[in-house]
Amino acid sequence: MIRNSDTTYSLYCRLNNEGKEVLPVMSKLLYYCFVEKFDLKNRRLAVVNESNPQWDIDLSKLSLCPVSYVLRERNKDFGVIKVRTIFNSKKVFNDSLWKQLGKPQINKKNPPAIFNLSIKDLPDQQWKPLPGFEGKYVISNKGRIKRLSDWSAGYQFFGEEQIISLNVIKKDKSGYLYFKLHPKEDTNPKMLLRLLYYCFVEQFDLNDRTLRIINENEPLWDIDLSKLSLRPIADTFNKTIIKKWNRKISQNLSDLTDELILHRK
């Protein structure tokens, strides 16, 4: 497969390792297997392919270089414009979300999944490509979003994987968890439970706004996929109206009972 980055191309292949998606660059694998072995996990190393065209690969024209050198050479083509390499922030706890949810009593050293920003996988965690952003973002059955490495957005090059911070929209006593992607990819907030249901329960038309995900998990951060359901938004309105009418009827009956009691006295 081919990934286009500005005026250059990178050949890559997609592997599936126990539900995890990785995108090793083909030139790195060729160099490792047929030229010289090196640490494939070292994100600060890159293999430069000087074959022309790039798909007519000549092993003698592959060279191992620091990523900083590659970016510096690329910057020459853009004049004063610099490409910035983004690494993992090393944060392990989403303190902002914790405050938005009212500072609940949780173990910060071993927090629920939606607060956990550690790049390490959680027990029984599974990853799937985020619909529409395959090769750039993945979503886990625990409710975590991960930005993958080795791709560019604007003048930013993502050199390491990163867990994306979640936020919450508060409405009455409930809330809706959401996240944002890089603005070069999409500027609209992404509803977490909607994508969780689509990826791990049942696929549906994500563009159909008449369909709504009902979350019966309590508390909000204790995500159990079996407690998510897909329903027409009309059902939600009807149930809300019925609840209001039931409360009104109950109140009227209570008032009528009080009047009868007073009348008898």
C-alpha cells in the first residue's frame, strides 16, 4: 500500500497482531531484513528510500538515518517552514476529565479506562480502526482512543503513539463523552459511545442522526458494552413525554386525595 506525504511516498503494509493495528514502513522492513538489522521500535530512526521511482526499490539506495535528519532535509524544500515531530506527552491520567466529572472517588494510580492516558494496553483490551481514519486512529473496547505514529498532519509529524484525552458534555444529570481529532483531519467532536457501539456491538449508519445510543452504565465511566443500546431518537422523546405525564398524573392524584381527606374532616 502507498501513503502520500506532501511530495514523497511511503510504502507500508498493514499487519494484525491480536487485534492491534501496526503500520511498519516497507522500506524499514526491507532494510532490516536484507541490509542491516536495527531496533525497529526506535521511532527516532528512519530509512530513506532514494530509488526513483520509489516503487522500483534498489536496496543499495536505502539508508538508515535519524528522523531529525530526514525532517531537516525535508524542511529545505519548504524554505523557512519547519516540520515538527510530536512525541508521546507521557501523561498517564486525564486530570481535566476527572475535574469535569466532579472529581469522583477513583484510584488515580489505577484509574478507570477513560481516565487512563498510559500507552500501555489494559487487560483484555482490543483495538479496531476508527471508521474513516484508518491508519491514523484506533479505538478500544475499553473506551480509549489512540493516535498512531508515522504520519503527518500539516507540518506536524507524529513520531510516537498517543492516547487521546476524552472530554464530557454535561446535560442534566447525564453526560456525553467525546474526543477531538487533529483539526487537519476533522474539526467535529466525536461521540465516544456512538463509535464504541459501531465498532464493537453492531454497525449502523453513523450519519443517521435519528439514531441515538442509550447508555445505561452507572457511573458514566464504568463502560459495559452490553449496557449500550441503539434506538430511534423518537423513542427517547416519547419516553420523556410519558414520564412527564406520569409525574403530572401522580401529582394530580395526590392533590385530589389531599382534597378528599380535608373534605371528610
